[in-house]
Amino acid sequence: MHGKRWMFLLYLVVVALFARTRWQFEFMLLLTVSLLTMSLIGHRLLVWLGIAPQPGAPLVFFNALLGQFVLIVVWLLCSPLTYVWTRGLGLPWAMPLLVIGVAGLAAWSLLKSRAQSMAVGCVVPTPLLAWVPALLGGLVCLKFAAYYSMRAGSLGLDTHQHIAFSLDLFRAGYPKLSAGNTDWLEKYPKMLHLLTSLWAWPGLGHHMGPFLKVQPVLQATLALFALFELTACWLRRSLVDQRLQLAFVALVSLLWCYVMVRGTSYLYPMSDLNSTGRLAAFGVLLAPTLCAVLCWLVPTRASQLLAWTLFAFAGAMAAKLNPSLVIGYASYAAPLFAVVMLVPWWKSGGVVARLGWPVLGMCVGGVLGCLLLASDPYYLQLLAEVSPGIHHFVEQTLGLQVLETSHDIESASGGLSRLWEVLRWELWYGPQPALWDQGLPAAAQIFSAKLLWATRGAAVMSLLLSLAFIVLMPGKLPQRNGFVLLLLLQCGALLAVMIALRSSNIISLLLGHDTLQASLLSTYTQRYVDLLAMYSVPIHWLLLCAATVLGWDTLRSLRATLDPNTVAPRWAGWTLLMVLLACAVAFRKIDIQGPPPKSMGWTLPITEKKVRQFRAAEARLPKDAVVLAPAYSKVLNGREDWVLPAGEIASYLPFGARDYLFNVRLGSGYALQAGDLDSAFCHASRADARALLRRYGITHIIATRGTARAPLFDREYCSLSYRDLGIWGSEVSEGPDGIVFYRILP
């Protein structure tokens, strides 16, 4: 108990070293609480299923990934209760209370089982080396938590919009379908915002900006360190000389530290986190494969059922994160899962077991996945556009308006004949890249060409080592299955990236960039291959280290009889400690390759303190207030007309609880386009502009305080002054950075 207290105090000291402000320190603690909560829930799920990879092994990140899936399912099934709580009773915090309830049950179950274990005297001690993946992963979490919590605001247009969506879903607590406080059906997938809301439960609605911005790196960290934990767990069971476990974790720690802070853009995967939902998908894509590895560790029916259920459900989650990820899931996650799951599936028993458990698991996961997609406003909108019955249900039963949009992907694809031509060209007649360019392609996220070629060499070495020991070593040695697992993981990782790359090329050739939807789908699938290549780098080095250590242990066990209880020399333990300290210093000192700290925040860097001041100012408005915000129109991708918030106010709008007209498709401005903004305020009379404000129920305007040279009332909203729009009297409320709210005459 005293050791755990000292570890907790040491953790607080490390957090203080990474944090520069009180708000960063607060966010790191909240993220830690959320991580440990999800890990506890995932741990109890495995105990309930009777799956124990290794007694006492702290699989913190793997359990957290499972706990995340559990909370999503519980949130989905309890949505009628949360709806009644929020809409019927008008009570807040439905999402945090739901997580607290599940975590409370998990904690009660843990305490009960601990008491029973102590009563019979069978408490299993935790191996010290088993904590190394958790410690290294914790350092990574502190690094990106410190970076993304430096400012509370968004990094760009995408995170601006996603913060607002996440807060909207967090406040609702149930699968919300409408945009803001309006009756428009929101045509946007809401998986990213659900993940953010679940992780943000300890903050009770605060720090939503950082919780949203960390999701891409957080989800990848959960997946990669879960694989690290499971591989280390397998090696502890396979190695004859346990001292080599120390060498394994030290090597992986050094290599991963370099890859994450120097070799790749792992901690800042893309400028402004553009397409944030797609960036946050790696945990979902790798989760089925992690469960397949679990089937190697614990070959039981429960583990098989869990793997097949998660395989189907994760597919629905990927589609809910971003529609383009359907291609990514089918081309990357499915092949990787199939390769790793092949042996456990074949060894599961007779024909009944080989067919029954996959069918049962995929049926359960498929039903849950269908419920997840059916409760998503984006897919409900798609169904309403193609089915008159569902369209009538949405409008008449749900009372929501459907925004009509155009679909031009089918016209761009050219049909089956075009698909056949593209397949023949891509797979046969066209120029064929080298195998190493397909298994691990060059990507902008991999900074060094030397690292790229070294990783390709590491992948080949891992394959050759595993294959050589499988062929040459006696079949009954305990390490043989370990080499088979490593070989399948290595082949699966290379094959999956290769299939994803070819699928991306086929999509690009098939759809091209002639239409907006086709251009977006082609671009997103191409960009995601770069991310997969980056995430493959630490995976290949992990597998090479595991194959090397396992191979060395095998050779030594063939030459002489080894004592499995041999204790590692003291210098080896000190070496590992120095490695971890070096990693901690590197994560603390080396800056992330992102925007300068002073510019973190779009368009004005704001702190959590200012966000709370803004919310206090906004709370002084009437409950039914609809606010006009300064905005401008912009054409993106040469096709999209966007209405963007302007000026210093833009950074605050995602955190508002009101409807802000012209706030990037949010609230009352949902159905308005850039052309409406231009015609209403740039090419219209004062009376026409006032009529538009009345039509949309605008009651207030938000602006920054005027000066003697530029009085607020004379400031122009395009060609009309604020006085022409009906602003009058003194400010109703005042917020940070000179932000003021004024009433507008009807």
C-alpha cells in the first residue's frame, strides 16, 4: 500500500513537470481519471467473461480500449433513460452520471473479488516489468495532454465545429439528432463527439476543447500500447529466460520514444487536425486484431465471442466516425484481423464451433452496430433521402426537417464497366510499385527516409527470423507458437497496408475529383494510407524486438538448460530505469511539430479561464436568445461554400450554449449557405436584412467593444452597419477580450 502511495505522489510530480499552467494540470488529472475509469471497466469485462491473459498483468491500455467499447454500448442501450433524464426531467449531467454508474459497479465488483482473494490468500503479485508499457504510455499521454491543453480553443475549422458538436452531445446525454436547438436533422456522423463526451465526463463539460483535440493521438496510443502490453504478456509466458523481458521492454521504449517524438508526426498527425474523426479511428481499426491476439493468449469460447462481436461492432463505429472509413475498415482492419484470427479460429473445434461462434458474435455485434448507425443523424438523413417511409417518419414522428442535398458519386463512378477497367489497370496493366513501397509506403508523416528504409528492413528481418525458427526449431518447444503469432502479425500488418493502398488507388481512379463528394472520398482514402504507414512504423519495430528476444531465448535454451527463476542483475534494472528517465526527459523537452504555442487556437488563442468567463456572460442572456455572430463566406476545395465565424469571437463560439447564426452549420444557421449570407447583408436593403433576422428569430448580436475611432454602432456587417441591423441600448452582457452582447430590435 505504501508503494502505491509513493507511485501516486511520483505521478503527481511528473504531471507538474509537464504542466505549465493550472488548467493544464487540471486537464491532465481529468484525463488520467478517465483513462483509469475505462481501464477498470474493461478489466471487469474480462473478469466477467473469465478471460485472464496473465494473472496480475496490468493491461491498462488494452482494458481502457475495451472499457471504451463497453461505455458506448451502455450509452446506446440506456439512451431512453438518458433522454427522459435530460428532456423529460430537465436534469443535467446524464453522460457523467451514466459513466459513474458503470464505473461504480465495476469498482464494487473489483473490491468484492479482492476481498474474496485475500480471504483465501491467493492474491497474485504484479510483475514489475509488466508496468513498463503502462509507464511509457502514460508519458505519451502526459506529452500530448500538455500540448493540446495549452489552449482551450480549436486548432482550425474542423476542431471548431467538432467542439461544438461534442458539447451539444455531452449536454444532451442521448443520441441527439437535431442541429443545436433547432428542428433540423443534423447531417453529420457523431462517433467522434460520442468518444469525446465519454472521455470528458470527469470535467462535467469543462475542458471540452482539449478532450476533443487529444482524440486522434489518444485513440492511436490506446491501440499501440495495447499491442505492446499483449505482446509483452505473451513473451512473459513464452520466454525461458525471463531476464530477456527486461531487454525487450527497454528496446521498445527507446525505439518508440524516438519514433514518436522525432521520426514521425505521431503527436500531431495532420495540420489543424483536419478531418478529426478520420484521424481518431486507429483505435477502432486495430481493436478487432487486439482481441484476436487475446484469443492466442486465452483460447476460450468467451475470447472468440468477444473478438467476433467487436469485429462487427467496430465496423459500425468506423462508419459512424467517417463514411470514408468504411473503405479503410474493409481494406485494412478486416484483412489484418482475418490473418491474425486464422489460427485461433481453426483451433476452436469442429465445424459447429468454427461457424457458430463467428456467426453468433457477428450477429450480436451487427445488431448493436445497426442500432448505433440508426441512431446517428447522418445515416438517418441518408435513409430519409432514399426511403419515403423513413422520410415521413423523420418529419412526422420525430418532428425534424430534412435538409435536401445532392448526391453525385454514382454519376462520377461510371458503373461496373469503369470499375472493371480500373481494376485491370491497377492490378495488372498499370505500373506496379515495389513490394516494400506497398507494404510500407512513403508518407509525409514519416520525417526521415532513413527511418522509412530502416523500418522496411526491420519488417523483413522480423519475417525472416520468425519463419526461420518456425521451420528449423523442434515443434514442441514453447516458443514455437510465439513465432507463429509474430509471423502472422507481421504478414498481416504488411498485407493490410498493401490492400489499403491498392484500394485507395482504385477509389481515386474510379471516382476522381470531378464532383465534390467523389473528390472528398478520394482525398480521404489517400490521406488515410499515409496515417496507416506512420502507425505501422512502431508496430514493425515492436515485432522485430519481440522476434529477436524470442529467437535469442530459443537459441540459449537449445544450448543449455536455463533456470526460469534466474533474477536479472542489478545493473540491468538500473539500465531500464535510465532508459525510462531518458524517455521522460525526451517527451518533456522535445517540442511537437505543430503550430507555434502562441497561435494555438483559431483564430485567437484562449484559455480555459476565458472560456468559463464567456459561458458566464452568455448565461446572462435570456434562455430563448438566438445570437447573430460576425461571419464571412469562403470557398473551400474549389467547390464548398462555407460560412465562417469572423474575428476574435470565432474562438469562443464552439463553447456557447446558444444558437449562433452563421456558426458553421450550427444552430439556427444550419440551412443557410454562403449565398444567403452574401445576399442578406451585402446586396440587400436594410429592410430586407431586418426581415431575414425576424424570420430566423434573431434576438441578440455578439461583437467586440467599439473604440472612439470605430464605434460599435457604426461598424459594418458587410455593407450594412450594426445600427441598420437594429442594435440598440447598452450591452446586455460582457465577456472576456471585450466581447459584448446587444439586443436587436424586432
